[in-house]
Amino acid sequence: MKRVLVALFVMLLVFAGCRREPVPSESEAGGLPQVYTVNYPLAYFAERIGGDAVKVVFPAPPEEGDPAFWQPSSAEIRGYQQADLVLANGADYAKWRKTATLPSSTVVDTSKAFADEYLRHEGAVTHSHGPEGAHEHGVIDFTTWLDTANARRQAAAVRDALVKLCPAETATFEKRFKELDADLDALDRSLREAAASVGDQVLVASHPVYNYMARRSGLSLVSLHWEPEEMPSDEEWAKLSALVKERSVRIMLWEDQPDESIAKRVTDAGLRIAVFRPCGNRPPEGDYLTEMKQNIQRLRECL
């Protein structure tokens, strides 16, 4: 009997040593509240407003392209699930959310207030680009923030969510939001001034991501489904040639600089290339505000 009791005692010690205690989140451990975002604009807004009162996490790598089609790893999804706040874009953005369960109490849809103003495609288009592989553009346009008025409303939603998360910081958050809102308002005026310089000219876009911007600024826009690194087919080149001839198109918007061989054919067709990065992911340099200013400047230089 004594040997049995000793054996049981040893087994209990082994069991206790092998038990894994749950790892507390950073906020539970006394650190800053964790704020996860699904795209870079929301991360930028949260960083500007939250400052050093929160830790903003946007885990999508820059090389993954548009986070709308990015698939987080299991560990990254757990990060979203354990976050104190998750800032979602709405408008059917972040396709991975359809298959991942997040606590409804922590998710804030930053475009919910203007959901009745979403733009929609006439039909879905399936294609592939970059490391994202084949994917489908659904019926809802999701680059809401390219309408600068929408960006300001989404920033306000971020402020409200942060105030609810950290009420003691309300005054600081409000002050920082007003500074951000002033910057976005100046950006809005600059974009509409550039669009006014375009006048009645029709622009062609390599991708259907600029529709909110076009609606806000009054640009006339025709969208294709081209990628900077993929040579279009002869049929697609013929379509572009027809647009240039029929609608006197002179400027083509691109999400990034196209490959040299593509760029040459575009310029040979009589078009000027304006790189206008939507900023869904982190820009190569600078931040959201500096990249958007450069976008507008590149558009002006094409006029």
C-alpha cells in the first residue's frame, strides 16, 4: 500500500508540472490595451488618436498586398480573438472574417454609420495577383476610406471606440482626433482641387478600387482589372486602345508602378501613368498621410 501511495504522489507531481496555465493577454498582465485592425488606414487612425495609451497591432505583412484578401495564420487569428478591441472596415472587407469567429463585444465596424452609401459592382470578377492568388471582387466596393469624407467618419468611429475602451483618456483622444480630422479635411480639399484640374477628362484605372474617391471628387473613371506585375492579354490591350480612342483618355491610375514592359506599352498608347496607392497596407515609406499627399501630387504631375 505504501508503494501505491508513493506512486500516486509522483504521478500528481508530474501532472502538476505538465499543466499549462493560460497565458494572460498583455492588458490582463498590466500592459496596454491591445487594438487590432484589419487594414492600415484604421491602424494609422488608431495610432494617431490612441497615442501611447494603447498598443495598435496590424499584423498583415506589407509584401502580402491588399489585406482585404490576406489570410491570417492561426496564431494571428488568436491575436484578433484575444484583443481588447478589433477595428473592422466593414463593406465586406477582410474576407477571412467570414470563416473566423471574433467576439462581437470587441469588434467595431467603422463604416457602419454610412453602410447605406456603399458602392456596388455590377458583378463579381475573379482574377489573381501577387501572393494573394486567385480571388473574387464581390459586389460591394470596400476601399471606403478613399472617399476622404468616409475616412473622417471612420476616424470618428475609431475615436468613439477608443473612448469606450479607455474612458480616462477621453480628453486626450478628442484632442488627437481633432488634429487628425484637420489633416484629413486638408487632404480632402487637396484631392478635390486636383480633381477639378482634371475637369471633364476621363481617367482609366487599372483596378476597381477608386470608385469612392471618384464619387467624392467628381472624377470620371473607367475601371479595368489589370495588375502591375501581370502582362494583360491582347484582348485587354484592345479594350484599352478603344477607351483611349473613344473617350480621349490620357491618364491611367495604378495601385503601384507597373512592370517596365507594361509601362512602356501604356505610354506608347498615349497614356500617362499616375501611381495612386490605396494604402490598404503599409506604404513603402512614410505613413498614410504622406502617401496620400504623394498620390495627389503624382496625379497633378500627370495633368
